[in-house]
Amino acid sequence: MIHIHEEAARCLLCENAPCGENTARAIRAIRFENLWTARELFDQLNDAEIEAAQAACIHYDRPLRIAELKKQAYPQQCSTDGHEQSDRSKPFTCEGKGELPSLELNFCDMVCENPFFLASSAICTNYEMVARALEAGWAGVFYKTICKQDIREVSPRFDAVTKEGTPFVGFRNMEQLSENPYEMDFDILHRLKQNFPTKCIIASIMGQTEEEWVELAKLAEEAGCDAVELNFSCPQMRLTGLGSDIGQNNELILFYTSFVHDAVKIPVIPKMTPNVQEMSIPALACFYGGASGISAINTIKSITMSHDAEVSNKKTISGYSGKAVKPIALRMIYEITGNPMLYKAGIEKHMDISGIGGIETWRDALEFIQLGCRNVQVCTAVMQYGYRIIDDLILGLQHYMRERGITELKKLVGEELKNIVLPHDLDRETMVFPKIDRAKCIGCGRCYISCRDGGHQAISFEEDRQPRIIGQKCVGCHLCRLVCPTGAIGVANRMPKKK
């Protein structure tokens, strides 16, 4: 037996994959936590086709075990999040019935066909790129930041933080703004809106003075853009007083936001930096400046030490993104959407939130939506996997909604806010013991090592290589569950702590 997600992660996600289009899509669907679609695609493949696909696999190590992937994609029972559960005795009931629901959602008075947008970055720097993304199914674009400066990028400009074979745990970039003449970029945006009238075309801009901010915003409006994003957050500008220097100064946020708001009729959306202590005060400055929405967050200031990523033997502070920053981004979203002070000011009635930071799968997007975002932006995952991930973002979220019987995406917006509390409000009178599934346990002892050296010495591991929970010592921290490589450790029922 294989571990389905681990095996799918071995897939190289080839262009024009030799294994065949349906097979490649099915494996990619598993990789992006969309088992529903994987099953639908595998249903179209017979055993001979699967065998041929496996023989055609060009993996540098060994071919993927595609037949086993297909077999494991059909558990006896799965949860509404598309993940296999351990009880195989019950009938398979995971497949939903009926039409997939619409993902249409309003954001800053724009009708979006789905919540998935390209984030302002290297993934949207010319007409051809954006057009391909929109044709693939992305609802809109926050085009790469337009300015009147002379932008000269460095080489190399990217680096990645990896762990145990995972390619991009985190991604570091030293990109600045668009290198195109600003007139060229506004012409591109004009043509995009003409040719894709139902898509949301948003210009990201950065000025050096209030006059430049207003000029660029007016040019965006004249080009037919649906909204303008104010880049208050780029962490690697060459000049002071730009990018994240603005996002860390609440007076400048208020000043530039209000200046642009008074100059144009289209929605104004400041893009915020995470390089602040707390997000609610900058958000309040955006609100009082007349912003229709907020994009949050841009990349986190960071340094990586790889020699291969040096620029002429030098390093610098630059932006960090990818899966590793998602919990930080979610925290900062909550500081806006869950802050009573902002709600008292009426922010939820007048300003929508666009979530950014580590979004790779539909489940990542769902978490941002459940904390109050009406739109999400993706960058690093597109750089790694391409525009094609939109398929699984859309289908995964649609299948999830159908499983829950939800017909409108807006019903998911903010639904988890009520479950976020302060640390002192958490239940400290009960605990959940870990539970070992002997059928999945391979006796590696990883749980024992971690509990012994980093936990409470609550697991025994004898010559039979079977870990056992020592109830008197276990505190229910669940470190063992997190380090188990086979998913053999689950959770038991919550119960009162012994006095």
C-alpha cells in the first residue's frame, strides 16, 4: 500500500505529460487535495490505459505507481474535506449529487466569477501572460505594480527554502516593480479589459509623490480598469519613502489613500505590508482614507543565505512568501476582520478584504474566506506550478460546497470568525488523547523519538516495534500525530482531565 498524497507529491507535473492528459490531471488533482476530481478522471481510464501511463512515466527516480494511486483514490469512506478516513467498513458516501455550485462573489462592487485572482507580481507582467491565465479560468488580475521609476532588476532574484524534499516551503524574491514603460502597461490593461470584459482587471500602482499617485490612478481609470491597488508594501524598494515604508506609517497610508480616493471613481484598494506589529491600525487608516478594500499581505522581510542566490557575492533583505507565511497572513487577516474596534467603526460594511499569503490549494483559499476574505490572490504557487492550478482551486472549492450543501460562496465568508478566541478563553479542562491505527503503523518509532526528546516521554517502544501511549504521562499535545509519516496517529474523543 502507498501513501496516496506522498506518492502524488513525487509527480514532476510535466508539461504535456507522457502519461496522458487525464492521468496527469488526476495525479495533479490529488496533489492539490482534490480527490473528487481525481476519481472522476480515473473513472475514464481502464486498466490497460493506467498500465500504459505508468510505463510512460519519465520520473528521474522510478515511475509513479499510478495503478496504486487510482486504487487509493477510492477509499470506503471519506470526509467532507476530501480526505480519507480510517474506517473502511462503512459504505462509500463521499460523492456529491447534483450540479456544482457557482463561485460568483462580489468584491468591492465587482462581480467576480470566482474568488481566485493573480497577485501583482512576476506572474502577470504582459498581455500574453494575463490573457492565458484569464482563459484558463482565473477571475481577474492585480497587474504587476506600475510606476514611473527606472526599474532595473537584479540577477538572480529568487531563492527557496526547502525541507525534506519539499521544493518550496518558503520562497524569497527580490523583484521590484514593472520594468515596462508605464504607458505600455496601461495599454496592456486597456486591451485586457476590452478583450475580457467579464474579468476583473485591477492596476497596481506606486507613486513617489501625491501627484504621481493621482496621475497613475487616473491613467488606470482611463484604461478601463475595474479598480486600482495602491502598493504600500513592497519590501525591497531602492529609495526610501516607497513600498513598505508607506505601509508602516499610518499617516502616509491615510494621506495617499484619501488623495487617490478623491481623484478617481473606481475602487481604491491599498496593499498592506506584514512588516508591522499589528494590522488593525493600518487597516483603520485605509478605512478612513476611503478605501473600498484591502489586499493583505505582501511579502515578509527576510534574508536567505544561499550562495547560489547571491548577487555579485552580496545578499540583502527581501520578500518572503509561499506556504510558510500562510499562518502569519491568516493572523493578520483576522486582526482586520475579527477586530471589534474596526467593526464598531463600520469597516465590514464598507471595505472588503483580499487575502494573500501561501495559497496553493482550494483548502488554503477556503481558510482565508472563512476568516472574512471575499477574494484571494495567488502568486508563489503559480510560479511553481503554473496557471493550471486554477482547475483544482475551482473544482475543489465547488465540490466542498456541494458536499456541505452550500449553494452560495458568500455563506462561507467569515464563518470561522466566531471560533477564534483569545488564549485565556480556550478550554483547559479537557484533553484529546492520540489514537494509534495499528493497520497504518509501520513501527518506525518516529513518534517515540519526538515524544521522548521533545515531549513528555509518554510513548513506549519495545522490541516488537509497536508504539504504545502511556496514558498517565500523555498530556494530549499531539506532537506524535504531527511527526507520524504514515498518518497512523489520529485523535480520540475529547474527555475531562483527571483531577
